[in-house]
Amino acid sequence: MRDSLAVSGVIDRVMFNAQIDSGFITVTGEDRLDFVHGLVSADVRGLAEGSGTGALLLNHRGHALAQLTVVRLPGLLLLAVEDAMTDFVFSELDRHIIFDQVTLERPQAEWTQLTVQGPAQDIAADLDRLRAADSFAAAVVARRSLSGGHDLFFRAPYASLAPLIGELLSETADRQQLEQARVEAGVAAAALDAGEGVLPQEAGLEHLVSYRKGCYLGQEIMARIEARGNLRRGLRRIRLEGDAGTERDVLLDGRRVGRLGTVTAAAEGNAPRAGLAVLRLDLPVDAELTVGEAKVTVTG
């Protein structure tokens, strides 16, 4: 029996599954491990076959530009790139190929990324069912809700998995509900809540950064932050009332004090919306913040 609880647009705070709208890149060739290891923030060389890790693509200033999952499979690395950043990541990887023996490809509709979120004991049966599928490739720990869970990768289109997904105990969430769960949990998405000008540590993405893997793009800045600390901004949950338009600068008395990230859809009409923002850590608790014509209230 399914145990669902509809709160704030989330289909099930305890247990749900959803397709992750990632774009896929495959990396083959004898240098694939060293090549990707030297460009992303996570330890790729240390991955066992059939395992994976979340990672970031940083720029030379250490800003978190894109988020992806790297999965090591026999003969290839599968990169699942989130939030419509696949073209950007592909071009960045491609321009760094010099004498590396690697080949980049964009498989079409060949791979599916599915997340199952919920307490370990509650989602165990779903994970067992999914791992038993002929097309199953790998499972990676991924927190996309208050409970956390796993992302699973299949070498098959999503439509072919429909019968299996229909047998799961968890409810299926759509993209809007998945975003609501992520925001309620205070989990950032690099392309939406970080990007140019924002460090991983400021956006709560430090868990995707390795400080021990050696040289990679942005590593010098990461080492400096580890040694000195002293962050002035952090990720906060917020409530947005009114229309921000296309503005992203969070203001206090006309002074920029942060940047607005993800904002979820309103439950109805002009109701307040939940969101995430990177804000100065020294703001007073009663600060009257605005973005465009909208009022911003820090909620967590």
C-alpha cells in the first residue's frame, strides 16, 4: 500500500520516485579516467566499475557552473548533466582535449536517470526491484529531498521502464514536485543556485568537492578556501512574495546582499513561493530584503 502525503505540492515527503531530466555524455578511450578526473571536482580515478559520484564543473575562479553525476561503467564513463547544461559541459570537455585519447559522444534517448527518495528502510524494496532490471547500470547516493535517497541509471529509454516503475511502492513525482522537495530540503542545484560568481561552499555544494584528489580546474581556489575558511555568504531557504521579474539581485536598502536562485511555482494564484538564495551571513534576522518588486523572507 502506498503511503503518500500531499503537502505544499510535494507528492510524498517520505517516499517518491521521479525521472531526472539530465543530458548524457559518454567518454571512451584509454585516457577517459585521467581526462575527466582532471576537469571535475570529484575523485573519478577512485571509482569502482558500477559506481558513481556527484561532481561539479568549476571555472578557474572556483565558481560552480554545472552539476553532473559521473558513473564508471565497463569501457566508458557516463556523465549525467543536470539543468540543461549538457551543451556547455560537452563544449568545455571538448576544448580541453589536446593529446588525450578520449572520445566524447551524446547518446540519444539511450539512458535514463531515475531517483528514488525516502528513508533507507522504506525505499529498499524499490531499489531491489530497480536493480534487478536487465537495463540497470548503476546506483549513486543522491539527496534530492529531506530524506535523501539514490539516483539509478538504466541503459534504456524511460518509456520502456514504465511497467517496472508502475510496480514500485513509491509515488511518481513530476518535475515541479521534485523541485519543491529539493527546495524544502535546502538542496542547491549548481546551474540554478550557484553559477558564475558563486563558490560551491557558498551554495551548499561542498560535498561535491574533493580536497585530496590533486590538480583539477578550480582546485587552487578550493585549496585556498579549505585553508582559510572565512566564507561571507551561504545558502538559505526563502519565501518570495510578489513579482521578481527577471531580477536576481537580493537587495537590502538598495545594497546587493545576495543572489536569488530556484523559486518554485506558486500553489495557487499569487501565493508566496518557496525558494533558495545565496545571502550574506551577517544579515540581521529582521532584514527587509527585496528582489525586484518582490519581498524576500528568510525561512531557514
